[in-house]
Amino acid sequence: MSEKTESFNKNYDILKNIAETLRTQREPNIDELIPMIESATQAYKICQERLEAVKIALNQYLPQQETTSAEEG
């Protein structure tokens, strides 16, 4: 696995864990809220950047599908 893939997976796991924590809390822990939001925001940005890089790379290898009016109708 490449370092970028590991970084994406690590940060995606951070997002999933924070979402699960927020979803399952009976009472919100406001002392942990700001650090969790900061961590989630950073993880989201890293994941978003990686997804965009993969999208650009895939567009170089896969031809764009053109839609015609016959296909649309």
C-alpha cells in the first residue's frame, strides 16, 4: 500500500470514529467537541485532496463519456 493510500485510510478512519462517537454519545462531551471537530476537519481535507488527485489521475486513463441527445432522451 502506498503512503498516500495509508494516509487516506487513516484519515477516513478518523472521520468514521468521530462520527460514531458523536452518534453514540448519550451526553455530549463539550470538552472534547472542539478537538474532535479540528481533527475531523483536518482529516476531511486530506481525504478530499486525495480523492481529487485520484479523480484527476483516473480522468487521464479513462476516456470521458460523451452524452448525446439520443442518450439523454
